Amino acid sequence: MDLLFQGITEVTGITIEVDDTPSIIEAHLNDEIIFLEVAKGLNTEKIELLKYKIDELVNLYQTAVPRFLLMMSNLNIDDKQIYKLRALLDTILEKSGNKPEYIKILTNSDIVKEYVTSTPEFKQIGLTANLSEALDDLIGIKGDNFAQDKIVGEALLAGDQGNADSNNFQMRFDNEKTFMELETFGDDISIAIVDDDLVIRQLVKTVFRNLKWKIDLFENGKLFCRFC
């Protein structure tokens, strides 16, 4: 796209400004929850394209009432970019049917927290730094520690959307017996979760959290090898 706009500028002599802010924005759907991953920064063009991606997911899987989990990590944002955050939240709120209670934001950013809580349109949106808490609220089911993991594993991670593609992934304990067998290994265990998808990394970590194992997350094999 950058080369296209550059070519148009050279041919027409009209400068077309493009937001070159490094940004990662991904969308996945499971069990009527749309997971939105936002990292590095906020890019105006990518936020605009997100509208069409959400529509595509909703129409493809005929989701009546989508719920949203906005996961924001390693986000470089300052007060000058608040208008981009506004555009992102406006888009999500619109696609939720203007139901802020259907939106949860997973973030540690003080800027994001302050803006959401101080803006009347967004103050009902849930803010948390805990993935399990966000999933509990969105799935609408509460339970004990094991039941919570089972919910994540069966109701969310193993959700069948009709075909096996990049929006689906299978990962669950078959039953409580399997979980109890894992506990017999003790607490002095270290495992590495290696995946380029932030959602998968965090959800796998959630499933194993009650085992008290040391868990390290890596976004690619190169980082994992360096760690080893």
C-alpha cells in the first residue's frame, strides 16, 4: 500500500499522507468472542481496515451478538495519539451494537485506563490486567479454579466454528483426571509457550496457571532458542 500511494504521488504530484506508525492489529473469533490484538502502536489505516475485518468475521460465522476482548500489549502511545485510541474504541463500540458491557480491555497502560474511565461513552467498558477475569466476564460463567480452566479449554479454545482455519484452534484437557495427572509432576517444572499469536500464548498460559509451574512466553523460535 505504501508503494501504491508513493506511485500515485509521483504520477499526480499530489501528496498522499499515510500513517506509518508501526502497529499490529489482529482479529480472531471463537465462541462469539472477537479477540482483538493490538501491539506496538496505533495506526489510523489499520484501525479503519479493522471495521471490515470485524464485519467479515461476524458475517462468516453469523454471530448475533459479538463480544470483544481487546488485548493491548507493548503499546507505545502518548497523549498526542489519543485520537487514534478514540477511533479504535468507537469502532469496537459500534460493532458491539453500542453495548460497552460487551467489551473488555486487557491492558497495563495507564494512559488507556485513564482515557477509558474519564470518557463518558467508554467508562462502562471493563478494564483489567487479568486474562482469566476478562474471560469470566465475557463468557458469563463463574466456577472454581479447575472449572474455570475447563471453561477456557472447552467453551472457548475448542469452539467449533464450522471449519478448521486460522481462526480456530484446538487445545483442551479431556477431563479432570488428565489435569490431576499433571499435578503429580510437582511444582519444579518449567515450560515454554512458543507461538506468534498473542492470544494463543496468553490462553495456554491461563490453562496451566494453577499448576504453579514456571511459564515463559516467546513470540518466535529465535527468542526461545536465545533463552535456552
